[in-house]
Amino acid sequence: MAHSFSARPAFSLASAAALLAACNGTAPRASQPISLAVNSLSAAAPAGARLAAAIQIGSGANSLTINQAEIVLARIELSPSGGCATTGETDDCDELQVGPTLVTLPVDGTTKVVLDAVVPTGTYSGLHAKLDAVTGGDDEPGAAAFLTAHPDFQGVSVKVSGVFTDASNQTHTFTFTSAADAEIEAGFQPPVTVGASTSNLTVAVDVASWFKDATGAVIDPTNAANAAAIGSNIERSFRAFEDDDRDGIDDHEGGTGSGD
């Protein structure tokens, strides 16, 4: 049986292909190229999980296979250490100005580069992202072009497809979609200094955690009553860290993140 389930929990995500603007209007600083990559491994994923063709949660009855996970990324900011001053609706953060971009999260344990940019050299304490679905009324740059290219993502920020096996061992093909908005904040521990030796930051998205409860049991994505729980899990599933060799592992073995 196939299920298509759309939910609107209190969450949403945004990504992109990028231009950089230093928003503080001060004299330009030296800049360095940097890339942003994503992977879908949990921090404690076993080595074997990096070779799988899909994300598998459990086995047999009450299990889940995730074959594809897509997110929409929009605004991304790097926060300088010490914070950034805000006056009204403006701030002096160094912001990656990006149009909405559809990102397919790798479900095979690999790390995938999703954007390249040039940022001012300096020390950054975290990465902030605006998670937001794109709608026809958006006046954001690139919104109309995004919807022309991806009409199925009108009002959708997350789409996951896979197979759910219920308690009776019956399989159900599903597509879970979500449209919501939230701020994602991922702190760098220790802070990242962008200079000649720093070339990549990775955002790890623990996709498997989206569909698990506090005990680790699978949450049924075909049941609309579970939308809020899945949405809350998504908000907490992001970590960001320096990853110059793009192996999906924190170069300092201490990256932390939060969607709060």
C-alpha cells in the first residue's frame, strides 16, 4: 500500500548555491574560498552504516527504510565569534546570500558538497540557516525560478520517501512531506577559523533520528498523528563542523549543533 502524507509541523529547512555579502558595510577583509557539504550520518553511526545504499531503521516488523531525503535550503549565515550586532532588521553578520536550492541528502553514508562560496577570513562560532518552504507569493530572489524548476516543492521544505513495515510485517511505500519554518543553529566547538588551511564545513543531518521516538523505536510516518513528533526531531538533527578532508567526521572531534 502506498501512502502520501503531508504535514505542517513547527519546522522547515533551507539550502543553496551561493553568493556572499558582508553585511556590516565596513572595509572589505581578505577572503577565502570555502565549501559547504552535507551528510546524513548520526554522530554515533557505525562504520558499516557508511556503506549502505539506504538508511535502515530496525528490521522486520515496525522498521523503516529511507530511500531518499530532500530538503530546501534558503538563507545561511556564518556567525563571527563574539556574536554580531543587530540594529532593527539589519546585522553585521557575514551572510551567504543564496537562492532556494533543493538538496538531496546522501543516504549512503557519503559526504556531498552542496555549495561553494568565498567568505571573509576570521573566526566563526556557528552556522545559522533559515528553514523555509518556498511558495508562489515569496518575493525572495530566486523563488520563482526555484518553483519553475521544482513545482512539486511548492510549499514543501522536506520530502522523504521509503518503505515502512508495520507490526503485521506488511510493507507500505510512503512519501512524507513537511512545510514549516524554523531557525537552525549549529555551533562550532571549537570555533572555526577561516584561513588558508580551512576549506570545508560539513552539516551532518541525522535523518534516521527523524523517525525514532525517545526509546529508539520507529515512528510510523504514514500516521498523521506523528507529524509533530517527526517535526520536532528534524529540528534537533543538525550538527556543523570543520571537515577539510570531507570525510564526514569533525576535524576536531567536537562539533555540536542544535535546531533550537
